[in-house]
Amino acid sequence: MEALALTALALTLLVLTLTGSPDSVGRALAEVVYVGLGAGLLAAAAVGLWRVSGWSRGPVIVLQVLLGLLAYNAAFEAQQPLIGLPVLALVATELWLLATPEARLAFFER
């Protein structure tokens, strides 16, 4: 779900960059590339989690922590709780699910 959302965001940013007049086209395109790379990494990690590959937990945890920081900033610093709080709940749920004894045991056995 997160990879699909990031892909949609990357496409939206690309359309806004091409149809708008950004201050710096290079920075705007770099932002599109970074968001696209994040979407690709999340998609690859989701496939890894589905296959219970040991390498997939690390990138997912790191990206969830970063997403949690961004969501906290959106909810409290930018005063957008309708955006930040649901994302914080999603991040907390995903990190909790990865930390359950069953999940840790599944990855430990591989």
C-alpha cells in the first residue's frame, strides 16, 4: 500500500513539475526520482517480506522510522493532523507487526 501511495505521489510530483513552473526544475526532478526510488525500495521490501527474506526487515524498519518522523512533523509541526495521525498509526502498526514474536521467529528460522 505504501509503495503504491509513493508511486502515485511520484507521478503527481512529475505532472506538477512538467505543468507548473518550479523554482528549480533540477531539484523538482530530483525529488521525483527520490520518491520513485523510495517506492521501488518499499515494493522490493514488500516482496521480500512476503517471501520471508531476512534482508527485507531492515529496510522496512528504517523507512518506517523515517516515515514516522515525517508523519509526526506533518501532524504536529505543520498542524496537519488529518494527514499525520493516520500515517503515524500505520507506521506504529507495521512496526508492531514486525516486532511480534511470531514475525521475529519466522525471520530467525530462515
